[in-house]
Amino acid sequence: MAKSLQFTLETSDAMQLLDGLKARAEEWDKTAEIMETGYAADDHYFALECESPKEAKQIGQHYRDLVVNIERQIATQIA
């Protein structure tokens, strides 16, 4: 079983962390799109390395799940 960790961050740092995780999820979504269509809507974007569009989508979803988990924990502490 995975071991849980606890961090203490300033609120602004936690928000920066969430922004980074959201951006990473979007990068994986773009990677899946490129792999599926062969086309990048943004000419300056390069696909991340993975085996398939399915894997890229799964990784992106994992990042979104992390965001939701952290946002829930923040909400319980701020309320």
C-alpha cells in the first residue's frame, strides 16, 4: 500500500502547485490529441513521450485526479 505524506505550504504556493499540475494535465491531453490526429493545433507544442493516446489520456487523468484531491484538502482547511 502507498504511504501517505503530509506537506505544509503557503496558500499561494499550493495554488502554484495546482496550476502546474493543471498545465501538465493539459500537456498530456494535447499529446493524446496529436497521437490521435497527427496534428498539433499549436505549432510550438511537442508531444510528450508515451506509448499510445490511451496512455496519454490516463496520465492526464491522473494529474486531474491529483488536482481534485489537493483542492478537497485545501477546501477543508480554509473553511
